[in-house]
Amino acid sequence: MHTMSQNDRTQLIPDPQQPSRHAGGVQSPRPIAPSHCQQRGAANASQRPNQQRQQRQQRQQHQANGNAPKQPPTHARGDRGPARKPAKNNKSGKKTTLFVVLGLIVIVYIVGVVAFSQVAYPNTTIAGVDVSFSNASSAATKVNSAWKHYKLTVTGDDFNWTYQPESDEPIVDGEAAAKEIINHNEAFLWPVRLVESLSDKTKTTTTSNEVDLDQDVDLSMLSDTFDQKQFEKDLSAAIDEFNEGRSGTFEANSSYDEQAGKFTVEKARSNEKLNREHVIKYAELELASLAETVDLSKLGNDAYEPLNGTLTDDQIQAVCDAANNFLGVNVTLKLNGEDAGKVDGSSVLQWISFADPANPTLDTSQISSWAAELANGFNTVGSTRWWTRADGKQCAVEGGDFGWSIDSSSLAKQVEDAINNKQTGEIEIKYSQKADTFTAKGEPDWKAYIDVDLSEQHARYYDENGNIVWEANFISGKPGEDATPEGVWQINSNDGGSTLIGAKDPETGKPKYESPVSYWMPFEGNMIGFHDATWQNDKSFDNAESYKWCGSHGCINLRLADAKALHDCIKVGLCVVVHS
């Protein structure tokens, strides 16, 4: 049962013993013992203030939420104006919410700073060991237990070398490595670093496209088992092996790219030697931070020794451009309409001189040597030929003046002009004398010809198809000084009759002989040739041994009818092959 205080009762129930507050100023006295009904009324009266307080609290709560119900204006004494508008309470609520959110962000950031001051980011490795979210102690334990996984690979262009410790003791100082990683966490930037790490961008060391070779090598993260001298010795040996065969100088053959068909800086630099000092220094810098790869391309030009010790890439490019000016030629050499060779960029390579590395020139002496060698391959005059005669006899002959004769100096000038003019197409090789056809050296370069077989003392005229057009027995020169010269010749004239005059007799001063003939067909100059010999005994032409006692001074003696028949069917330039 609720018991009202004395003050409550005095405020709610008039005291009958006290005068009432009326205009007369006298209050009714307060009764000494209120009746039962009075007590119940007093109890109800004591509950009304509590209900009023609860109502006021509810109204205040609605106002704070901006949803206070509209109240009719009151005229109670003490009201001085209309109720406050709820909009101001709305702004106050939003500010409160903002402050709460900012507070949460600050708390999360501080927690992150504290956390990443002590643990590694995700996707972080040390010597190949995943130490994500590990503190220094845990990371060190993982690294030391898995030290065998560490290896360092040095690569660049065609160079590749791998270092892997062979010792049974860990090469990695796990404690030092872990501390180094966490010390570089940049905890105050942990949101950015965390995003990078989740994108697999975290490295065990800070990387850069530029390598500072002047910095000191700090091997503090490696254990005492690391043998630095042995490391440098092994890497040096690999570098020496790579440099073997590289001259380190700018050379035409080494700077010409066959696939590109021109001189290039990249190909020229393929002859560079690795800079042993720089490569070892860079490898040790990466090893010091326990990197797993060493990319020599990051060293740029510092990875190699400069070509000739002086040329820069720009200078090499200028040289390549100058050399490429000689490569535009592309001509096919023709000899009597047949392909006889080709001159293109690959041919010119051997003729470019880099005596002055910065100023390539065309070496004309080399072109002349090449032209002389090529002409010698074309020239067949006096060379040995082998062939099978139409009747199946295997024959060979050497000497004579029939065949190809190329002027090598003219050929060299033709090629030099073609190179300077970047000529394309065909060039007909100039010659001072030609044969019937162009073939490989040693093969017959004639078509129709007169076969003069000294061993048989019989001559045959074959056309281009190997058919016999004319044939006859003959008497050749006497053995010795008057022997008929062997070789490949050609008919020099066919004018008919002439008088053959021999050499002067030193005793008489007169020609040894003067013999008029009806048909004179010389083939060695105007001294040796076919002619009729009516002074010979007719039977002698049918004896293959008769030349030994009645032979000529070197000419081919024929019966008159045979000489006339030959005269009638040949032309100047016809090949004459004299052989035994």
C-alpha cells in the first residue's frame, strides 16, 4: 500500500483546523482523522502526479525524435509563447549520428595502425615463405623452418643463373628478416598497403625501375653460414661463360638482324659483355633483401660494358642507319640470259667496312676481290671441260681460246653502282668474250661444234642435237714442234682460198713454204686451221698413223672435196674442239 508523505497530504487535503485560502484569508481547519472515503481520495490524488510525470516524459521523448504530437495551445499561467519547432531537434540528431560514425572510423584506423605495426600484410613472403598476418616471432619461426626453399635467380636477355644454398644450416636470419619486413610496413598507411597486398602487390622489398649501384650492401638478414666470397666466385664464373665469344666491339656481322633484314641497335648490343662488377653488386643488393629474382634489365646500360668502350646507343643507332643505306640493293646477275648470281643486303654485309666505327663505308677492294672470284668462276677460256660425245666416248680437253671471258673490274663497277643506287631487278654481266651457253665450270659451254679427234685422225661436225652434219678423215701436224695444238677454239674466218706462208728460213731469209689452198678455215688465230691439201697422197688420209711421217705444220689437212663440204656448212664462231 502506497503511503503518502506528510507534505503530499498537506498539499492535497485541506486542514480543517487551518483557515481556508479564501478572500477572507481564513482557511478551514484540517480534520484530525480523515474518513475512509477521504483516505481513498487521498490515495488517488497521490497517483496523479506520477501519471503527469510519465506523460511529460513521453512528450519529451516524442519531441527528441521529431515526432512529438501537436498539442493545442494552452493558456495556463506561465506560458510565454508557442512550443519549439522540431526541425532543430532533427539537425541535432544528424550531428550526433555523424560524430558516432567518425568515432568508429577513428577507432578502426587506430586498431589497424596498432595491428600492422606488429604483423605482416597479406601475401607477404620472406625467402619464399608466406608470413601473412604473422608477427615478427611467428614469421621468424616459419622462415627458419623453411629456409631450404630460398633461391636467387639472376636473369637478363640470354643470361640465367641460380644461387641456392647448399649448407645444412639456414642462410636466412629469420628474426632479422621478419623485423625488417614489419619495420617497413608503414602502419599509418595501412589501408592503402592492405589494398595493395590483397591485390598481390606486396613485395618483401621495395622495388624500383632504377638501381642505385652506389649504395652499400647490407647482408644483415643473412646468417653467418652465407659465404659471400663463394657466391661472388660462382656468379663471376657464370658471367665469364656468358661473355665467352662476345668480342665487346661493334661489328657488322653481329649487328645485322637477318629476320629484320637490317642493322639494329638490339642486335649490335648482342655482342656486349656483361659488366661483372655491376651484376655482382646488383645481385648482392637483391640477396641482401632476400629477393627471389634479379632482373638485369633494370640495370639498363649498366648491365653491360659499352661496345668499344665509347659508343652510346644513339651513336650505334646512327651507325646502323648509315650501314642500312647500303642494303637497298636487290639484283639478279644474268649471263647470256641465265641466272649467274644475286646481290642483296646479305651480300653487301661482307663489303661494309667499320674501320671507323662511327662511319661505315663500302670497301671497294673487297668488292673487287669478290668480282674477280666470281668472274673466275664464269671464265671458261682455256679451262678443262669434260663431256660425253654423241657416240658415247668420254672426252676431256684443256686449253684454247673459246669460252666465257668476264672483265672482273667491269663487274665490280656494275655491282658498286647498283649498291649506291639501291638498284633492284636484273643486271646483265659484261663480258669480253662469250661461249654458246652458260653452264657450270667444267661442263661443255658449246652447242654445235667440230670434234677433231687426234687419236682417231677423224673429224665430225655435230649440230646442237648431236647429229653429224659433216665428217672426214684428216692428217694432223707432225709430232713435236709441229703438233696440232689441243684445246677449244672457234672458226675465225671462212673466206675461201688463201696462200699459206711458212716461217722464214734463217739461212735463205725466205719462207720455208708457200702453199696456195682453195679453202682456208683458221681456228687458232690465223696460223692453224682446216684447209685442203692436194699435195698429200690420197691414201694417207685413210691411215691414222700417216701424220707421224707426212704430217702438216699443225693444220688439219683435208681432201679437197671434204674441205669444200666443210666450207659450205660452217659459219665463223663455230666451236672447234681438238683433243686426243
